[in-house]
Amino acid sequence: MTADQEPPDWEFKERDVLILRELSRDPQLSSRDLARILEEDHDIKVSHVTVSESIRGMREEGVFREAIIPNEEYFIFGMFEFKINPEHFDDGWREAMEYVRDSPNTLMYFLSDGEYQWKSVMMFPDRIDESKWIHDFYKEHGDVVHNIRNSVVHNVLKFRTDPEILETLHED
């Protein structure tokens, strides 16, 4: 969730969680397929229209995000970490953070640790483009950025959401 968004306000029904679980297994399932799976596998009889309305409602409320993530074979990934230099904080912290956030190369951008360590998972067509991005970032925001580190992410072994994690959204 970004700073300008409200958290989702959604009361999960068992059906909603099952729909999300099935969609995490196969995002291409139609509402008819989902209605059939709910009935056959979970003994929940519901129309495909109701399934579609549930999906639309969860989407509109921001319960889940839809993102196009290309197969990892097409891009290289990197993990970037940096801090904002306290000496130059007022001089451009927002511009530096927005530069990373708004970059088309940024897949995920987040804050971690108690030291305000910013991290981003980035994707690039090749190492040359990655190096150019780092160079341009330093050129544009070098005074504000402190301690930038980048790590090569290789041999991506898992890149998906497991349906089981979604069970916690609806407790019996």
C-alpha cells in the first residue's frame, strides 16, 4: 500500500478466500470455472455472476493487486538498498525516492529495518542497462543517497504466491 491509499475494507467470506486461492493457482480461471470448482471441491454452490461480483468487489477495494510480471527468463533482477544521507535529507529525499518508485525497472519498493534502509527489487533487460540505471541514479541523486548497494538476483527458484498463505484471511 502506498502512502496515499487507504487499507482495504473487506470482510472475507470463505468463498472469497477460496476464489483468491484458486486464482493464485491459475490467474486465467473464468468465473464459470471458479463457480464449478467451488461447488465440486468445496461444496459451495454459487453462480458465476456472484463469483464475478466478488472478484470485482475485491479488486475495487484493493484486496489484491493485479500485475503483469514477465517470466524471469526475460529479465535480470537486482536488489538495491540505500539510505538517505541525513546531511542532505532536505535537499531532495522525495525526488530520490520517487525516482526509484517511478522507474519502469522497479518491481517492488519498500522500507525495511529500523535504520530506514530502502530496498527495491529491480528488473533489467541486461547488466549494461542495470549499470546505466545505477550511474544515472547516482548522477541525479548522489548527494542525497547514502550507502547504495546492489545485489545480483540469480537462479530465481520461486516467483509466485502459494494459495495456502491466503487461508489466514478468513478464520472459522
